[in-house]
Amino acid sequence: MPWTALRTDKPVMKSRRALKARSPRETENKLRLDVNKVAGGWKYSYGAVGQYVQFDNAVFSRIRREVRDENGNLLQPGVLIDFNTSLDFSVWCFRSGVATCWVTG
């Protein structure tokens, strides 16, 4: 098994490390439609945007091991951080606009 040092000179087996984190995965897909037109001095535009997002993350961290006395009585409980996050959502937007210029030369 591979060994590594964690802020001490003592080697620690990788499988016994206190912090285990999986790299987050983030996926984002976008689709955009833009239409711009000019007719008789008027400019108008319209469009749509669609977005699909996925994100997940997992962390397990042991902050402190439990402490027991020589009789096996619990003196201090262990402290763990363990969470999984997963987001998955879609967003759709529609837009439009009209403009003209009244400046005369």
C-alpha cells in the first residue's frame, strides 16, 4: 500500500487519511437564439436562452477522533463532517426589444 506523510515525519497510509473528498463535477450547457431585424427605420430583436446545470460534490472529514479512557468510557465524542451535494436544474428565458432613432441631421 502507498504511504505518504501528513504534516508530520510519521508515514500515514493513504486509506487512513482523515479527509476524503471527491472532486466536484460541474456541467453547464447553454443554447441561445438571437434574431435582429431592421424594417423601415425600426430595429427589433428577439431571442431565447436555455441553460441546463448539474453540480455534485462529496466530502468526508474527520475533525477529531473519539477519546476514551482506559476503561472504555467515552470522554469526548468524535467529530465528523460528511455531506453530499447535488444540484440539477434548467432555466429558460425569452427576450424582445424595439428601437428607432429620432435624430435628424
